Amino acid sequence: MTHADLLLTNAAVVTMNAAFDVFKSGAIAISGNRIAAVGPAEEIASEWAAKETVDCGGRTIIPGLVNAHTHAPMTLLRGLADDLRLDVWLLGYMMPVEREFVSPDFCRLGTLLACAEMIRSGVTCFADMYYFEEHVARATAEAGMRAVCSQTVLKFTTPDADSYEDSLAAARDFILGWKDHPLIRPSVAPHAPYTCTPEILKACAELAAETGAVLHIHISETATEVENWRKQYGMPVVPWVKRQNLFEANVLAAHCVHVDEGEIRQLYNAGAGVAHNPTSNLKLGSGVAPVVKMLEVGLNVGIGTDGPASNNDLDMFEETRLTAILAKGVSGDPTAIPARSALSMATILGARALRVGDITGSLEVGKRADLAIVDLDPIHSSPKFERDPNAVYSQIVYTAKAADVTDVMVEGRWLMRGRELKTLAPDDLQLAARDYARRIDAFLIEREQSALNKLIAIGGVGQEESFEVQVKSRIADPEKVRAALTGPELSTVRHVHYREFDTYFFFDEPERSRLRYREDEFIGEKGEVTNVRARLTHIGPAKEGEYGGSVLLSRSRFIAPAGHSLRFYREYFKPASERAIEKDRLRWLVVYQNTEFFVNLDQLIRPPQDGYFIEIKSRTWSKRDADAKATLIVELLTLLGAEPGGGVKDEYVDWA
Amino acid sequence: MTHADLLLTNAAVVTMNAAFDVFKSGAIAISGNRIAAVGPAEEIASEWAAKETVDCGGRTIIPGLVNAHTHAPMTLLRGLADDLRLDVWLLGYMMPVEREFVSPDFCRLGTLLACAEMIRSGVTCFADMYYFEEHVARATAEAGMRAVCSQTVLKFTTPDADSYEDSLAAARDFILGWKDHPLIRPSVAPHAPYTCTPEILKACAELAAETGAVLHIHISETATEVENWRKQYGMPVVPWVKRQNLFEANVLAAHCVHVDEGEIRQLYNAGAGVAHNPTSNLKLGSGVAPVVKMLEVGLNVGIGTDGPASNNDLDMFEETRLTAILAKGVSGDPTAIPARSALSMATILGARALRVGDITGSLEVGKRADLAIVDLDPIHSSPKFERDPNAVYSQIVYTAKAADVTDVMVEGRWLMRGRELKTLAPDDLQLAARDYARRIDAFLIEREQSALNKLIAIGGVGQEESFEVQVKSRIADPEKVRAALTGPELSTVRHVHYREFDTYFFFDEPERSRLRYREDEFIGEKGEVTNVRARLTHIGPAKEGEYGGSVLLSRSRFIAPAGHSLRFYREYFKPASERAIEKDRLRWLVVYQNTEFFVNLDQLIRPPQDGYFIEIKSRTWSKRDADAKATLIVELLTLLGAEPGGGVKDEYVDWA
């Protein structure tokens, strides 16, 4: 007899090993945090003696489910805003609420709540992507679950960082600090190609490659993303991220809804894992990922719930079932993704996609004891047929529900016994969550009237670079500027002549944001109007920094095409006051010291001002880049014959 | 104070009335089987006194869900055969098992089990379509549920009828016998256009119109059905069934996956109700019904689970959620079918589709007290936001699960209290169901080797008419026959000359079925072979009847194109013995007394036989039609100069 700590017996054991062994009357021996033996109950009983034996009452033991992509703390935003257009949902609700509420405490509570829900539904391991990821990791470890925890990096400012450089530094610290944890695999998550810059992607790939961490990213979630990529880069997203060296890292690519066969092969050749999120992709109107093709090619495709803000729960049973039936429905082939394949995706393939396939995802000797016990005998699963060896997979995938999970173990430790959570106090978590919900409700009710939200509700809104470097100066002789622009230190990329009619709307809001309605008349060589363009820009309050005469601004700017009349917008936004500015503007896009700047030569017409103004501007997503430009821009101003520091700083609308 | 029998208080009440009233702190007064009052709890408390008051503990009361299309007894076939091609699933598993096992007892037990599952998941009313429907009705009434029970009529023989005439008669008796039942609405179900004849559809429509019963039918479930219809009739299914007078009845059309906009308008104009079955349509690879368009046009579209053999459960929460997210995913519009619309479909629209919208489907004064109480506070629904008035619908549709239903009432009677069933004993039902499952497993294991199942596994199999009338006679002079065929009583539609090479496979099966591999060489005017065709026909044992020299056979015949060689089929089917028949055949399709008959003039080549044989045949789905033809066929034989009764009856292979 060999000795083990624990014997689970009188169970059907669905191993999900390479041979798909199922022991209808089976048992598992566990020593410490590992599986010591799996097999027929009689065989195990005759070979193993254990300190404790648990009779599973004929229930079914499956490997713990792997939720291959989620944003656990967003559990606190579950059902916050549903059935909305993607831009309204994201820009109007998710991002403002995240900016206001996401904190270490929020992430801790949201993660504990998510873990409670996931444990109850048989999940033992998940891949997370959020902010303050160290706090997500800490809460996950406290709950006793296994996770790949990915610190998000974005080109925007985020709830946990004022610049992406800060996020990257935080990700590095997190990865190095947590790399040897038994439950947590720290990781970096450049959020998506369209929310990052090539520099961010490269830096993240480098960090991940250097540390061996997983690089977790959203890829080709919507058709729009791919269309934009094809337009801008002449290629879809996967080959483009390859050029940013992404595949030097162990990539976990979430969504991949709109990838073609070439991209699927490229992902396979790169050894990437994929997380399929069918509910989220349906609910947000993104579409259905080509998972049948991915599996055919041999990709490790796991299944994820995505965050509960777009699902609205963390139920892997629903997700696995949907994976199986959706593949059939869209292909017209009822044999596509049979139940056994779907369960593979939810277990071993997901584990491999997360790069933890060597320690979890199947019930095999030597692997960690990560498992769930499921009751396959409730009324909604009755009767059960036995003839077909695949029937047990069909019962798990097509009829079993999250509520049928009775016990869950991770690393040999019980996290749930007889439907009772052992590591978490759900009542306390729910109470604290209710408090957040109340505060978020109150915040949104107040914000519901905000100009930005109203702008977003109109649609078509995009966010602009968060850092703006600018310098402005009154000048006497515009001809000197024109002459200087032809000098050898500069090259002109583009030159335009506009007449700009701006109307600024001001609001009685605590944030002091403003909305600009701008009509640009493009002026031709003979002074004729060649084109007209109208745009709305929402300008948030700015954090200001001064650099020897130049000004560095960090602020949110949202821009949208203006298809309606000024009168429409006045009635729609109901500003507390407004002010008009009209100017003649000559604009050059120049390159100075390998850096692009806009040079504006302005003449104010309304309200009238004597003389000319020169304004030099540049925008960027990078704080470091902004710092560098803040120095260059003053040199450039001097070069163009104006006096730095002797000018004016504010926007025309604030003083003219 | 007004008096009521029961007051449900301290509940959120989601009425689903026309104004979509929600009483966050609400109450309902119930008198007898009806709702006496609905409103804010304080208002109800001040106006109503009741014998009994139930504190709902802050839970949410919703109208009982309406399962708009199912086959309740098929609960006993849940998970019997999954992930298979439709023809293999239907012809290889469902139909043979139904032929063998479906009985009044099967229907009663399956319905009780289905009711137990449906009550537990908040369903109070459903539309059923099956055999022995009176037994379904009886079991449903015993469980206390409301249902539209539809007796199936098919052109094939069914478990409860040897001919469709018998089914129709049974449907009439059932409707007349049950028409005044408080819970049951008896109804007739011509199964589908492709499994019925125009005569059956017309007769069913007439019966339904005459009795006011609902006509329940499958319409345009698969693309193949619609393609076949366009090919055969030059129009899709809906306009064709209209020509069969279908819309003279109150139609409940299940599936409608492949209907175009014109058909949707036609359904609307006909006042038809539609049952959307998203899980079944995905799982069987049928596609996704255009429900957004249907709702736009104003159709009453309910949601159904379909039978548990293709779902594999009766969970209306899953179905409603899938309806909401699937519409978004396939349209790319995340605002499609918001949660409130989805819940409307699962309640009031479903009730209207079933023609019970006047008495159930919403919580309104005067309607029957059909309701479910749902706990919206488990961990997987936490936290809840209150700001958005639609949040409660989002909580019910996107996060609530069947297991969150705690109490269910139909007609003022509790069917479940505190998750405990009041009218059914689930343990007994499960025990009896297990017994059926064991017997069905054993039956299929034995059948797994049957020739018919192996034929079906190859694919492309279709079923032929079940009644065959035939007469055969040896004749001396073939020229007499040829001459008679040009006579005035007959007209020839078509004439062909074949050389037929048949190989019959015989099996050691108790059923004595046989498989024929036939190669037809089509012979041209100059004796040349113009075409070759190979087919497999599985011929079941026949029930025989004699009509003065002619023979009426009733048997199953399945036909499939034979794409492989005889050697392949010999090795694949492994027959116990085989026999070859070769003949020269002249065939005429003639019309005699407005009836089509095939006339064969045969010369046996292998084994050689002297002289000629005349054979006259006709096939039909109708027993009455077969009886009529049995008389005509003998007249025709005489007309062609042969001796009735003086000939041979059996197939050549049985004696030659």
C-alpha cells in the first residue's frame, strides 16, 4: 500500500487526459497539492491508503474549469449598463465609472466576489486582465484560486497610472515580485493594438520575453478594428502585431473574432493561445470567432467569460455549452465541436492557452489537484444514457449547470465543500458590493447630464492623445515666420489655410469641461472656400506643467464629427453660456529634429485683435515623449523668430 | 377593505403589462384562480385583506414563463444521441426508439418529468407537440400546469397510429373531449409540410378552424426544407401552406428559421404566432431565425426550448438569455432585443402566440394567477444596480438562472414553494425514467448493428411512402399488353426501358428486413445504354392485406443513392447471405380512372425464367387511398389482358 493524504472515491472520473479516459466507477488519490493516482475505484482502493477518504456519492469529478479570459474586478460593474451601442457602453459608462471608482480596494473586492462566483461554478483557474493587478493577485491567492494575472497597459491614462510608462514600470515590478508564487502567474497586458502604440507593444513583448511571463492582449474583437487596420496598415491585426515583435512573448490572445485563416496559422506558428468568449462577443454584437478552424489548425483555444460587465456573469458551464452549440449553428454542421471537444476547451486547452497545461487542466498523476465535483443526477439531467461513451461529456456540457457543482479543490485544498465556500465569506462580499453599487448609481445619476455623456450618446466619438505640448506667442511680423519656415533646420510636410469658426459651450459642471463646435473653411490659392468640415471636441480639465516657456497639458479630449447644425447642438447640450472665436489660420505640419510639430499662424477676427499669433503644438500618448517635445518646442519657437515666455499661454477663448 | 384569498407582499413585481409597470416594493392580491390586484405594497395593504399573506422576502415576482414549443415526453430521450448529423440523429436514433418505446405510459412519465423540470425553472405554460397527446394532457393537468397540447399527425405511421387518417380521428376526439378544460387547450399538429401531404394540412386546418383549436406546426426549420420547396413548388414554405388553407386556423408556427421578409409579413397578416427555439436551432445546425425582423413587423414571437432530445433541457432562462444575445451577435447590433423585449417574448408574446394571452403571460387584474418568484440576490447576480429602470430586466435575463426560481403558482395554486415541488414526486419520476433509459440503451446496443442504422450512417437516406398496392401476373403474350396500353381508358405519362441488376442482402436480424442494391441501366431506342443509376433500398417487413387478387403492403422503405461499389457495400453491411436478380423491364407510368399506376413488363434473365411478367404498382401515404387503389388495380390488370389471381404475388427474389 502506498500512502496518500486524501482519497476521493465512489465517483465517475472524467480525466480529460490525452486518451480521454473516463472511469465510471473511479477514484483519485491526492498527496499534498498533487494527484498521486487516478483510476478505477477498486484498483485505487487496493493500492492506496489515505488519512482521509471522501465518498463522492456517485457524483462526477472533472478537472477544474479554466476561465481563459476575464476582468474579475468588473464583477462590481455587472449589469451596470446593458443593451447599448459599444461606444456608448464603453465611453459613456465603463470608462468614466472606472476612472472614478477603480482603486486597490475596488479590485480586491471585485476579485473576491468573482472568485466566490467562479468557485461555485467549478472554475479553479482563470486569466485576468485589469488595473492594480497586484491587488487582483493578492485577492485571488487569498481565495485559493489559480490565475494568470495581467497588469494592463494602455496609451490612455488609466485608473492606476498617469502614463503608459508608469503602467509598464508597474507591470515589471509586479512580474518580478510575484514570479515564484504557487498560485499566481504574473503577466503583462497591453490592452489591444488600437489602445496601444507600437512602442507599448514592443516594450510589453520585451518585458514578457525577458521574464517568461504571458502577454495577454485583446486581438481582433470587432470587425471595425480589422477594417481600420486594413485601411491604415494594409494588413489585418495579427501580421501587424507580429511586426511589433509581439510573438517573441508567450501570447494569450483574447477574442480573435475577426481573424482569417492566414492569421490563424500565424497564431499557431507563434505558439499563441486563444481565449474564445462567445457570450461577450454575441452580447456586444462583435460576432462569432472561427473556433472550428482554430481547433482544426491545432491552436490551444480556451473558453472565457470575459468581464461580467459584458456577460453578465462568470458561468463557465453556460460558456462551454454556448461554444458547442454556436459552432454548430453558424457552420450548419451539427457535428461541429462535439461535447467532448467543448469540455477540452474549457479545461486542458484553456490551461495550455494560459501556459499552465503542465500543472492543471486534466486529472493526471503529478498534476496539481485542481478539480470540481458535479452532481449529474438532478431532475434537469434525468434520465442519463450510458450506451454512448461520449454521453458523459454531453451530460456535462449540454445539461449540467453551474449550480450542480458541489465541491471544488485547488492545489489539494478544498475551496468549496457541499456547496459551502471555505475560503470566502460571500455575505460580507455582497454587502460591500451593494455599497459600491449604490455609490456608482449615485455618481451616474449625477453624470447623466454631463456634456461628455451626451456627446457620446450621439455616437462616432473617439478619444485623442492625452498629452499636449504647446507654446504660443504674439508676433509683429508674420513674414519673418514664413521665411524661417523655409530654413534648412525644418522641413514642411503639409500646409493648409483655414478660416475657423469656433463656438465654445460652457457648463455648470464641477469638472469645468467645455465643448467646442468648430467649422473649418478650407481656403484655396485664390481665396476661395474649397471644403468645409464641422467637428465637436470635448475638452476636459487640464493638468498643467511648465517647461521654460512651453506648456505641457495632460487632459482628455474626445472628438466627433458634427453632422447637425450649431442650433441643434445648442438645444441638445443646453450650455450655461457660450462664446464665439473666429480666426484666419495658416497651418504647417513641420519636422524639426525628427519630430513632427504643427505651426499655426493665426489672426483673430472675432473678437478682433491686432497683430498675429504663432502657436506650436504637438500631441502624444507618451509622457516621456511629451517631456522631450516640451524642450524642442521652445527651440523651434525661437528658430521661427518669436519670443518664448514673452507670449500668451491660454487658449484664445480664455482671454481674447 | 376588499377581501382576497392570498396576498403576496414585500416583492418587486415585474408585471409585463402594456405599460411595463414595475413595482419595486410591490404586492399582488389573489382571489381564487385570478389576480385581484397588483401594485405598490402599501397601496395593496391598505385596500386588501386576505386569509393568508406571504412575505416574499424582497424577491421578484414575474409572470410565469411560457415555453412556446416543446415535445415534453422526449424528456425521456434527453442526451440519447448528440453531436450527430440531422438524418443520423432523426432516422437512426429518434424515430426507431420512438417506434419501439413511445406508449401512453412513456408519454405520461416523460410529461411528468418535463413538468417537474419546467416548474422548477419558472415555467407555468407550454405548447406541446407529440403522440398520445391525451396522455400528455392528463399528466400536465395532474402537475397543475397550463398547456396547449397538440396531437401530431404525420404521413408516416406513428407510434400512436397506423395511418394519418387514424391520427386525424384521434386529434378530433381529443379536441372535442378536452375543449373546456381549465388548464389544457387541446390542439392539432400536422408535424411539418414535408412530413405531411396537402390533404393532411387541409384536413388539419379544417379541424382547427371548425373547433377553434390552435394548429401547431414546424415551419421552415432548415435551409434544405426551403430549398426543396422552391425547387418543387417554385415558392418558399409559408405561401405554399397558405395555399393549403393553413391560415384558416390559429397557427402556432415553430422555428421559422428560414423565412424571408415577405413570409414574415404573410405570417403577421395571417395572425400566426411564432415559437423561436434558439438552442435547438443552433445545436442541430439549422441556423438563427430572423426574430428581430419578426418583432419589428409585430408578430407574436414566443420562445421555446424544443424537445430535450435536441437542447438538452427545458430551461427557459437559458433560452431567453440566448435569444437576447444571439440577436445581437448575428446582427452586429448590441441594442437588438434588449432584456425587456426578451422577457416579453418569454412571457406575454409567448402567451399570445399560444392564444392564451387573454388569461396569462402578464401580471394584470383579471388574469389567472400564473407566476414565478425569483431570487435576484445570489452571488452570481451581485451587485444589482437600480439607476436604470431596465436594470431589473437585465438582471432577470442576463444573470438570473433557473435555479434562482423559488416558488411557482398556476391558477392560484402553488406548484412549488421554497424550491419544493407540491404536485409531483421527482424521486419517483427519476427512478422510473432511469428504467426507461436502461431499456432504451439495451435496445440501441442491439440495434447498433442493424442494416438500416448502417444505411442511415452513410447519409442521404429518405423515407418512401408507407403503403404499397401491387398485383403481379405471368403472361404469355407481351404484345397484347402493349396494345392494351394504347387503349382509350388509359393514358401514358412516361415510358422507360431498363436493364435492372439487383443484389439483395439478407441479415440474421429478428426483423427480416433486407437491403437491395440496384443498378438501373437505362436503354435507348437503339438498345444503347443511355444512363446508369445505382440505389440502395432498405425494405422492412411488410404487413400484408389481400384485396381480391391484389396485395396491399404496409412497410417501411428507406432509399439512398449508392455512390460506392457493390463490393464496398458487401463489406460494409456484411450480409448473412445474398441473392442476385437481373431483368429486362419496360415501364409505363399510366393514368387510369384519374389515378397514377406504374406498369412493369418484365423478363427475368437471372435466374432465367420463361415468359413475361406484368406487375402493376402504386404507392401512397394514405391508407384510405391505398384501399381505393387496391380495387382499381385489379380492374387495370384485367384491362391489360392478364389474369388476376392467376399470377404470382411475391417479389421475384422470394421465388425465382
